[in-house]
Amino acid sequence: MKKIAILGQPNVGKSSLFNRFARRRIAITSDMAGTTRDVKKEIIDFDGKEAELLDTGGIDDSSELFRRVRNKAIEAAKAADIILYMVDGKALPDDRDKELFYRLQRLGKPIALVVNKIDNDKEEERAWEFGEFGANNLFAISVSHNRRVGQLIEWVKNHLDEPEAALLDLVPDEADALENLIAQFDETGTLQEEEDLSEIGVAIIGRTNVGKSSLLNALLGEERAVVSDVAGTTIDPVDEKMTLGDKTVTFVDTAGIRRRGKIQGIERYALGRTRQMLERADIALLVLDASAPLSELDEKIAGLVDEYKLGCIIVLNKWDEALGSYEEIVDELRYRFKFLSWAPVITVSAKSKKRIHKINDMILKVFENYTRHIPTRELNEVIKQATIRHHIPSHKGKPVNILFASQYAIKPPKIALISNRPRGIHFSYIRYLTNQLRENFDLEGTPVILIPKRRGEREEESE
């Protein structure tokens, strides 16, 4: 019977993970550091595969007692067949963790770095700060929210059997790294642990008096938001729900944004609340007034879409009073909003409800792309062909290679480029790869984030 050891510093969630694996409360959990001191053992049934799970005490050198606890934990790791090393995702990477993780890696056993307390998609980026550990198998989870714990369990179950053949014609160690890094996706690009994608959050943003509330009323088919020619009528964000196909869409009509010098009194609070809404949104309807010239403020508001990494649809309202032709206005818009070149443009008249139905259809399409999982094999084939057409420039005279690519998150699609010298991949080359992905996959309306990552510390040291 194989043994699985859970290690880490105090208060990172080891006992909570132990209980989650056991599906019942066995280990005592507490915010007090040092609650677990002895190694706790339990036989766990992983869908017919039994293993002995070891919950070790927190690794700490602050006292003689904790040093003994630490030694017991390391002994448990040496006796184990699989090691799960846990860290606190809300804290910065710790040198003591890094040093011990390297030491445990040298044991030559399957080992995963488990970054706990990653409670939502917005916190996902923090997990990649732990890339400097050089872990081939990194899982960003939240035990308390049961978020992506299933992916970690699947990885453990895979290692209870004999290892399988390498993937994607890579050399064996690269195949293992790829298999474990993308454990959350199957070969079709579908999450193994299903996420709830039945709800879409849509924020309606724009400067004052561009017609956001009128647009909301037109989308809902009834007067839900107060409409007035007085700028600043909407202060509190207004939430309204409607059903589109099998999705529930929550529209948020946010307060109109003015130039900073003109924001007065309660509008300051409204701006803060608008930002809170954007943190929870999936898609922004960026509403612009086609009857007035584009302004610097429009550009700044558009920048919020980029800041919060939202899907986006650009809505040109008051089209029946447009200042120019479609080509002229869109050309200027694309020039001013280069960072939103991927966002579709729809012309409407909220007052007469012309072409409003097109927004509903586009919301569903953009959300599909915002939550898109690109099949791993297809993703790597596109990246491979792109690097053959245009080689990555060398970095400080040394070659730069992308070993493989792996999508690790959605909302929006986030892709890790595992490289021998990630710092050598210039942002202009990232832009080139992003364009190649857009040419091969339908990613209209969503940002795509490519992040170069290293496979291990040794590659970084060799630069």
C-alpha cells in the first residue's frame, strides 16, 4: 500500500486537506500554529485504490518541540511514496519552504506543490509566484472552498498506479511535467472538475450620459433603471437578471464615470463600488456615444476592461445620430483602443431598441470564448508551428526555447509557456504568439494571457 505524506509550515491547511481527502473530520484544525504535532495516519479509499495518508506537524524551527515535529515530518516524507508540500497562497514565497522543497525533490519521488487558499479566479495569478520553486506539479487550490481539490486527488490517484507512457512525443520528464501541470483539463480541453458556468456577470460601463441605463432598459424590455438627461443619475450599481438560453445573465448598470476633477461627493463612493462590480464581472459592455467625439476619458474607462481582464463588447450607442460613417468611427476606435483590438463592435440605438438583440447573442458568444479550454495537443501544435515560422530571438547570446504550453485557467484563458529562459521571451513575441492563437481559435471578445514560466530553478541559474 502506498503512502502519501502532507508536509508544510504551520497553518497552511494540511489538516484541512487531510480531512477533505478522508471526507470526514479526523484531524483537528485550528488557527493556532502547531495544532498537529504527531504524524496522523488514515487509510483512504481513492475510488477503489487504497493508500495510507500521513498528516504531519507544521515544519518550524522556533523551539525544540517544533524542531522534533519537523524531524518527524521529514522522516514521514522519506517513508512516503507520494509527497504533497503545502504553502499558503496568500503569503509570499518563503525561502525555508523553497529550501525544503528542493531537498524533498531530490528524493526522486512524485511530489506536488500545493498552493492553498487560492479562493477565486482573481487570486489565481498569486499561485504563479511560487513558480520559482521549480515544481513540475503545481496545484492552486482552496481547501476551505473545495476549489480544485478534485484535480489534486486525480493527480494522486494517477500516481497510485504505474506511470503511463509519455505524452505529445516529448521526452519522458517533459511529458510528466505536462501531464501534471494540466491535470485540471482532459485531452479535449474540458475541465475534469466541472465549474458552474451557468451565470454570466455583465457590467455596463461608460462615462456619464452615454445611455447606459437606457441600454439596460432596452436589454430587459422594461423600465428598470431611472433614465434622465441629468448626468450622474445612476449612483448605486443596479443589478438586474434575465435568462439567455441556459444562462442566467446579471446586468450591472454602473455609475457613469467623470473626469477625476469633476467627481463630487457621493459619486466618489459610486466609483469605488463600480470597481467592486468589475471584480465580480465576466464581461463589460463598454458603451460609447456615437453622436460625440471619442474622448480621453473614454480611453481611461476602456482601460478598466484591460485592468480587470474582462471579456468585452464595444457598444456604439445613439447610432442614429452618429458623427461619421461606420468605417471612420471604427477605424478611430481601433486606433485609440489598440489594447481592445479583439473586442467586437455593435452599433445600437437604446431609445429605439434597434439592433439590441445582437448584444444578447454576442454576450453568449463572448462568454463561451472567455471560458474556452483549448485542447492541449492543438495548443501545442499551434505554438510549435509559430516558433518554426519565427524563431524566438536569443537572450544574452543563449537560445530560448518553449518546451510546451499549458492552459491552466479560464475567465479569461490563461496559458503558461514553459521555457528554459522565460525572461528571454520578449513581450513583442508574446503578442505574436497571441495573434497566432487568435488566428487558429475563436477567441473574439476575450483577452488571452500568455505567461512565460520556467520548468525549474536550475534553468534559471544557468542564464
